[in-house]
Amino acid sequence: MNGRICGIGVGIGDPEDITLKAVKMIKESDVLVCPKEDLGECRAYQIVKQVIPEVEDMDIMPVEFEMTKDENKRIHNHRRIYETVKKLVLEGKIVSFITIGDPALYSTYSYVSDLARKDGIETHSISGITSLTACANRLGISLCEGREQLHVIPTIDDIDDALDLPGTKVIMKCGKRIKTVKEKLRSKVGIDVYAISGCGTSNERCFRSLEEIPEDEIYMMTMILKSR
Amino acid sequence: MNGRICGIGVGIGDPEDITLKAVKMIKESDVLVCPKEDLGECRAYQIVKQVIPEVEDMDIMPVEFEMTKDENKRIHNHRRIYETVKKLVLEGKIVSFITIGDPALYSTYSYVSDLARKDGIETHSISGITSLTACANRLGISLCEGREQLHVIPTIDDIDDALDLPGTKVIMKCGKRIKTVKEKLRSKVGIDVYAISGCGTSNERCFRSLEEIPEDEIYMMTMILKSR
């Protein structure tokens, strides 16, 4: 059997949100790459461990994806991780990257798979539950119905233009600059505001209006803005 | 135990894309509502049957969500379905709606749960893999990285404005009017075009350029437009 690289989405917090395919593929992998050097702090690994306790006996490779703004440093970091993985793949191993959410949506895995494809190495990815729908379902709301559009805004630098778009807006990871987001939203009318942090974990907090959202920094907060 | 209504996402085609939670919840349900009167043509039911064969012995309630443009007729249809379900819930039953993709994203389930919540009936929804990421993963591409935005456009009537948005655009269910979409895209530069139909099923077809996409009508086609 040929070696290959696999990206596996494991959802964003609730371990039971993992798919049958992800469980199967993790068990079939020779090496599991975890996107954090400290496994105790690796959310993806902690999710998997709750569902597949055998993972503790697997060959684990913790890596650190540098979150630097220096593009050269970032590219160098991705290439270093890729080169290590490539060696294993060429030995015939199945090397799987477990990733929070889905590998196709804002995952670090995609940097590695881009490099791999350029080298003609087989890649393969398995969908996971994204924060988009996990958060909406936990809040008990629908994101979109019928002809409504959905816009996903990953950085609040782009929020001004985005707020004028029709339909539902999802603002990702806005917890660190929540004060600014709240200020911008205060003048807007006709928008229902929802937010959630720690979705699916024991620290989950749901907010159903702009006023309810606290102004202290929260790491993983997703905000959903629905036009009335 | 109190009765309740549950929306369960079952993914869009590949039966192994179902989550552990969805499997568990389907098994715990008293009645399973399927969004099509003919079960043989009900994609959600066919997905579930492949993973949970016992579903054939369960109490199944097939319903037809009318796809009429007449809003009054549609509202009447939703209410009729809801009233039937409500009776069962008040008898203490767990009534689960299985739904293609995710209950929070363009599902008919949300019409019923809206009515239920207004009546104070407990609702609950379980995330499923959406066509957004399932299609991208099958095509072997990522939807977004870093600061790129994602825009989901459910009707091609809105495509002109949408094409000018930054980042990635996903055009849902564009198969029936694919000729028009292709015409509009021909004049656009700097866009990589991908499309997929029957994602995760035995009829799956992947297209990796505008030219590859056939002009004959295809029912369930998703198009992904990535800015270069």
C-alpha cells in the first residue's frame, strides 16, 4: 500500500460530533500529526482521545504551526513540517493530520497538502463538523433558509464592508477584539446578534443578544449576525 | 422523559460522513420523519439505512415539503407537518427529522422547529457534514485559508453581485441553470472554477475547470469559485 497524507476533521469540541469515517481513518493511520506541541493543550487530540482511547498507543507527531505574521517564517515552518511528513509517506506510511473543524475551512493542514500535491504525493481529506453549523445548532438557530446568503468573515478587519452584505454573517474568532466588534454593531439596526464560546466543550457559553456578550477577551468566540 | 423534536444532519451522500451523535440520536428516536414521501427517493433515509439497517424496523413518518413558490401554500404545508409532529411530541415521543447536510443550513427542518419553539416545545439539533466542505474535500481543494472570506450563494439570481465579492464563492444547486452560470463566468478572470455533482454517491462527478462542466441539467451540483 502506498503512503499518503490525510487531513481529518474532528469537529470543534463535542467528541460525538466526529464522523464514522474520521474514526475509521484515524485507526488506520500509521502516524497521527497533532497541530500543537503540547498534547494536553491540543484540542483536536483531546477530542479524539475521548472517542478513541487507543490513540494514546499510536505513533503521535506533535507539530507547532507558527502563528507569526512574518510570511517567510510561516512558509518556512510549513515546509519544515511537510518535509518531515514526506519522509514518512515515502516509507509507505499513512500520515494523518487531525484538525479542528474541517480540513477545507481555515485549517493549517491545507498548507501541507498544497505542498504535497505539488510533489505528486497522494492527499485525501475527510470532512468534519465546522464551527459554522456546530455553533448555530447549539444556539438553536438556523443560519440560512431559502434564498438567504451566508458570509463567513474570518478577520474583523473586514467587518465594515461585510456588515452591509445581505443574509447571515458569521464572524470567526472575534473574541480577542470583541469590544471593537460590539461598538460597530451598536449602530446597526435589524440584526439579531448571537455568539458562542467554547462550543461543545465544558466551558461553553451562549449569548443571544449584543448586550449579553461580555467585553473581556474570549479566545474562541464565534458570532452569528442574522438579518431580521 | 419529555417529548421533543430533533433535527439530525446526515451529511450529503457518503454514509460514513454521519457523526457518532447522529447515529446515537436516530437510534434513540421514537419516530423518524423523512423529508420525502417516497422513501426509495429519500436521500436522507437511504444514507441512514446504509449505516443503521435497523432503521427499517423503526416508526417512519415520510412527509413531503412542498417546493411551491406560493408562500401561503408553503406555510400551510409546514404547519400541517408540524401539527402532526406536535401531537406525537405531546404524547412524550422523541420525533427526529433526518435532513441532508446540516439542520442549520438551508434545511426544511428549520421551518418546523421555528413553529415548535413558538409553542414552547423543546427542540434540539445535531450537526451534519454540509455540502460546502464535503464537496471541497472530495475535489481535494481547500475553501479558504487565513483571511479569505467565504460566501454561500443559494440562488443564481444573486450571482452578479456575488461574483464581485472577495474570497471564495460557493454556488449551491446551480445544476438546473448551469448554462446561465457558465455564460456569466466566461468573462471573469482570476477565478478557478470547480464543480461537483452527486458528491459522495456512486454518481459522483468532479469538474476542475469551467470547460469541463457539462451544460446539460444536473440536479444537485455545487460550484466552488476560488479567487487566484
